[in-house]
Amino acid sequence: MTHDERPGDGTAGLPASDDDAPQTPGAPGEPGADPAPAVVRRLGGMARAVQAGASGEELTAESVLAAIGGWRGVAETLLPSLLFLGIYVPTQDARLAAIIPGALALVLFVVRLIRRETPVSALSGMLGVGIAVVITLVTGRGVDYFVWGFVINAAWSLGLLISLLVGWPAIGLAIGFTRGNFRAWRRDLRLRRAATLLTLLWLAMFVARLAVQLPMYLSEQVAALGTARIVMGTPLFAAVIAVTWFAVRRVSKSSDDSKPDIVGSTGQNAPPE
């Protein structure tokens, strides 16, 4: 996972390490296992929250922590930004402040290889930090260490907005994926409404990050920007994960309880696709 794919660096819902992901019922190799959960664990916090909620898993602090990458994921998220700020604020040397997190990322890359993680997983853990370091070394400006986070947040915002405009909200697609049917959720008014509202929630998170942090970037408030990036990273991401998990679990249970009525109906209550 890249530096800017971690929740604390302004992005969410992207892959957590397989080592941090909990093993849930239905994992590959079990009798009658559905392959979807194993894939979902590789898709990140958003998909993990939807999958867990749809399968009725209990929402706990430990499960939310696992969804955002576990303690290792949180540490790998926070440490680069904390190191950068801790060095830049007293020295005002952007290049030196960027090199230290870069060195940490390189060490973590070697550790991942020693642990025999896949090369892609190991490389992705260093990629985001590497981009941030290169940009900062080229420009020499402290605020530019956080530029890549803006790109990722903007990309997620655009993708979620498009999914809403075309009538296929991203959370609905995730629900469909976990259930093995990409269209069935659209015939359930409650699932469809919940998917739309939850997609709006995720969109609001990414837009809020941009709205709060871009003015700080433009005014070159490095310390304020770094602090906002941390505060609006892991804590906010975990909160949105929890809301998504709880909402999907509740609406899925309600939907399952009413399935006989839906199946036996004439279809008048089902919204058109």
C-alpha cells in the first residue's frame, strides 16, 4: 500500500495488507467458500466494511482497526507525516524532512521483502512516500510533500461522483460484488437508498479533505496542512468505515428479513433498473 493510499494520508478504501486482514468465514479453501471475501480484503477499507456489514459481522473496535490495516497499517500511515513535520517545523528544511520518511519507507520495503510479501505489496508500501519525496526534493517546498494526497483525493471524489451521476453508486456496486450479483441490489429500494447515501458520505469525506486542506496548501501553511492531513486521515476514515459497516449490516438484515415478501410480490415496489 502506498503512502498516500493509507487512510491517514488523505485516501481511503484502498488495499490493506493481507497480513493485517482478518480471516473471515468463507475464505478460500473452506468448503463452499465464496471467493468474493478474499478478493474484497484486497480492495481496501471501503469494500471490507461493505462485505463485513453485508455478511452480518459484528462491528467492534478491533474489526474497524483491521479494516483500516491494523496497527501496522496505522503506524505506516502516521509515521511518515509525523517524521516530516517533526523535522521540517524546527529546521524549515523541506528536503531533509522528506528524505527521512523516504528512508523509513525503504526500510519497510526491505522488511516486507524479508517477510516474503509479494513484490507488488512491498513496492506499493514505498511508492506513495517515494512520490512525495521526489516532488519535495525537486521543488524544495514543504507543502509539496502533500501534493500527491490531493491527487488521490480528487481522483476518488471524481470516481464517486460519476458513480452517483450514472445511477450506480460505488457502495451499491460493492454490495453487489460481495453478494455475487451486481444488479439484484438495485431492485431493493432500501439497499439502493442506503448505497446512495453511503456513497455520498464517502464523497463528502474526500471533498471535505480537499476543501479544508487546499487553502492551507495555497497559503503554504505546512504545519497546519500536515496536522489537518493526519486528523482528517485515519480518525475520519475509521469513523466513515464504522458508519458504512453499521448501515450496510442493518439494511442487509432488513432486506434479508423481507425477501419472501419481495419474491412473492408482483414487483410493483421494485424500482426500475
